[in-house]
Amino acid sequence: MPSQKERVCLIGSGNWGSAISKIIGRNLSQHSSQFDTDLRMWVFEEEVNGKKLSHIINDQHENVKYLPGIKLPENVKAEPDLLKAVDGATLLVFVIPHQFVKGICEQLKGRIHPNARAISLIKGVDVSNSGLKLVSSIIQESLQVDVSVLMGANIASEIAEEQFSETTIGCKNRSNGEAFKQIFNTHYFRCAIVEDVAGVELCGALKNIVAIGAGLVDGLRCGENTKAAIIRIGFMELRKFAKMYYGGVKDETFFESCGIADVITTCFGGRNRKVAEAHVRTGKTFDVLEKEMLNGQKLQGNLAAREVNMILKAKGETDK
Ligand SMILES: NC(=O)C1=CN([C@@H]2O[C@H](COP(=O)(O)OP(=O)(O)OC[C@H]3O[C@@H](n4cnc5c(N)ncnc54)[C@H](O)[C@@H]3O)[C@@H](O)[C@H]2O)C=CC1
Ligand SMILES: O=C(CO)COP(=O)(O)O
């Protein structure tokens, strides 16, 4: 245990970022001997009803745009300046849509605490000419820090209302996984630790594609048997893809909250499912529907589907 208190910074303040700030904020207050009790939360600044979102969060203790109706603990301090937010932080929690990760890491390069460790709650992968990359690898390579991940059947609004759920922390370094568990675990949010970063992360990213499929069959009014088939086949395919691209992925990981449980919850309750259903019913594009239906929140499944398809096409493996 380091002699200095750990300081936590949350990088992101959307729907999930705000919900998790409630849990971390409370846990920091309860473990004040080990942690600096202020939770700094980086906010991508925007105006809401003529006021800055960061000011609204600090004055009203509520993210009125991304998590309306839920009070956040007073020790959650919104900060729009990214470098000020991470200053001195030893535990970095990344929770932004995956399309913004590279830009954020670029700004943070060389600017973080030498003892910092990170965890990613981001469900997505990156595909470029050099192939498939995990978001945790992007963070690790840019910032030279150990990166764990946290993924699970975790619809943010339900957790904000303190309804029971489980989650999975994937780590390489057990003591870092345990350090992060201390800030996340609570009676209604139970964290299990597995030593399989790639397995946990790929489950989180790929289940969003299955959820798009579930939404499409809902839109087509195909019935519950068809939806169950999409979920089963989708789950098998995501497992096959994960094992094909990352040799060390463990079979047991697929039966943790990050695996089968997240596929189920997202196929019934998530934003990807909802927008995919609307796409079939209205014929509008995903981009248009995201703007019309989600009030600034972002979809991840349509991007992930495109990225995974690119990889499979490039390797001639679309029919495998
Ligand atoms: N919402 C949920 O129920 C869950 C979400 N996740 C994952 O967490 C990650 C973050 O999602 P949410 O917190 O739900 O976000 P969100 O979808 O609610 O909100 C979008 C966020 O992106 C920010 N943003 C917009 N433009 C930006 C830019 N150029 N640079 C940086 N940030 C920008 C917005 O300010 C806002 O905070 C995603 O990968 C998602 O899949 C994981 C579990 C549950
Ligand atoms: O990841 C999630 C639940 O675990 C949220 O899924 P959506 O982004 O589809 O809402």
C-alpha cells in the first residue's frame, strides 16, 4: 500500500460516467484514510440551458443532461480542463465513447502522475491499417501505464438507481485490479476480478454488435424465439472472434458478468438495441436516430460492427 493517499480522476461524464461517479464518490468518502476524498470528473464542456455543464454539476450535484434526476455526491467535482482534472491522480478511470480515446490520450501524453494506473470502462475496439487494437492497449501505449478494464451487465440508469448488478474487472496486475475494486465495489455493484484483460474487454465491445442484431429483429417483429437465436449465435460468434484474435482469452470469462450477462441485458435494455429497432421501423440512419433519440449520448455498436467487418473483410474471414 503506498504511503501517499490515492487520488482518483474520472475521465468522462456521460450517462455511465455520471452513474459511476456516484459509486466512486461515496466509496472515496468511506475510505478517507486511503483516498483523497474529492473525485475529479473531467467534463467535455458544453452549454445546457445557457449554463456551463460543469457549473451545473458543481452547483446542483446533478448531470442534468446525461443522468437527469440522480443526485451525485458533493465530493464529485466537475472539471472541464483535462490536465487540471488528472493533476496528481494515481487512479485514472476512462469512461468516454471509444471514438474519442485517441484524442484524449494525445493530450495526456507525458502529463500524468508517475505512479498512475488506469482502468477503462469503454466498450469499443479500434481498427486501423495496423489491425485491431484494444482501447486498453491504446491507453497503455500512449501513457505507459498499466491498464485494467471493467465491463459487465451494467445499464447506467439502473445502477444510478442502486438496483443490484454485477460487473467484471479484468486485470494483468492483481494488486491494481484490487485497488480499483476498492473504488467500485458496493453492496449493489458487486465486482469480480479475473486476470484476462482482452477477454473482458472484447466481451464488452462485441456484445454491442449483438445488441444491434437484437434491435433489428425487434424492429422486424420477429418474436422471442428469433431474438433468442440472435443472442445465442451472437454470443458464440463473439467468443470465436475473441479467441481467434487474442490467443490468451479464457473460456471462463464468457460466463462472467462481462460475457453472457452483458449480452442479455444489452439485447433487452440498451441504447444500441433501441436505436436499431427504430432504424427498422423508421428507415432513418443510425446517425440521425442517435441525434434524435439519445440527447448527446453516443452509440458504440454501429461503429464496432463497421470496425469488426473491416477486419474480417481484410482477412477474408467474413464467412468463417
Ligand atoms: N451508458 C451505459 O449504460 C453504459 C456505457 N458504457 C460505455 O461507457 C462509455 C461511455 O459511455 P457513456 O458514459 O454512456 O457516454 P454517453 O454516450 O452518455 O455520452 C457521450 C459523452 O461523450 C462526450 N463527448 C462528446 N463529444 C466529445 C468529444 N469530442 N471528446 C470527448 N468527449 C465527448 C459527451 O460530453 C458525453 O459525456 C462507452 O464506451 C459505453 O459503451 C458501459 C456500460 C454502460
Ligand atoms: O453496455 C451497456 C450495458 O452493459 C449499455 O449498452 P448500450 O450502450 O447499448 O446502452
